[in-house]
Amino acid sequence: MKRCFGFLVGIALLSAAPALMAQDHSQDHFEAGAFADYFRFADPGPNTANFFGIGGRAAIGVTAHTQIEAEMAYDFERNYTSTFNNSVTTTNVTSRFRTLHGFFGPKLQTGSGAFRFFVTGKVGFENFSVTNQGAPTGFVNAVGLGSNTYLAVYPGGGIEAFAGPIGLRAEVGDNIFFNNGVHNNLRISFGPQFRF
């Protein structure tokens, strides 16, 4: 799986090279960002769960309306909500069951101005792991992409707002992975974005 992902990244970068060299200076050449990640793991049956984590992304501008983007997020906290006597309590705890998402693909946007909408369609992987380790160590061990790694696709869209090179990005999409059928899962991310 790691070789296949690396091969796809290499092909995409080589195919984008001529367009990258032909850019004019008004376009976004590179973007990077960090984000908070919400993942609603909607497993059939009573196992639906809300997970939270963090992630990062980077994009290379191909044209004023197209970028090639890669992202990864690690969800290590689970939310528990309960209702008792008409009061709602909610708490987040570090979960033993964790998810790692990695995606790569195009982002189509309304332009390179201060305020823009975008849609994206990416392909990648969904990895599930169980660990008692803290979030940083658990992440390092999850990146190995073991037997609980599945092919995934991610169609999504959102909005970006920039003040100069610093901005905010909000995105929502369907994190679809394939394991004995198709599994649709809501995913929302929000965080700072920087463009160069």
C-alpha cells in the first residue's frame, strides 16, 4: 500500500510539473494548513461513534482554479454524549480505537482571491488501529499501514477566507472506505491555511 501511494504521488507531481512552471505570479503556488478533524464513524448497527483529532494538508497550485492536494488526519479522541433528566452531558476521552485518514487528489476552486469556494475528490486510505499508547506514539505506529488499512475515497467541499497569506478553511465531505461493502462517514475539518 505504501509503494502504491508513493507511486501515485510521484506520477501526480511529474504530470503537474509543466503546468507549475507556466504559472503566473498572481496564482497560489503553494498552500499548507493544519486542522481539527471530526469523523463520524457510521458503522452499521449500534457502533456509530464521533471521533476528534488533528491533521495537516499541503497543496501545489496547477492553475488559478486547480490545486493538487495531499492531507492526513489522526483521530484519537472519542466523544460520549448522554441524556439524563432532560440534561445533556458530553465528554471527550482518549480512545483506544483510532483512525488515520490519508488522501490525495485535485481541489477545484473559484479562483485565487481572498474568499473562495472549492470542491475536491481524493483517493487514499483509511487505517484503523487499537492501542493503549498516547496520541503521538500511537500515530507513529499507525502510519505503518497494517492489515486494517482500506481503500478510501473522499468527495467534499468547503470555503476558504484569506487576509493576505493567512486564512481559515472549513470543509465537509463523505469519507468513504471499502471493507466488505461501502461505508459512508461524515467528516468535517476546520483550521488555519497559509498560502505562498
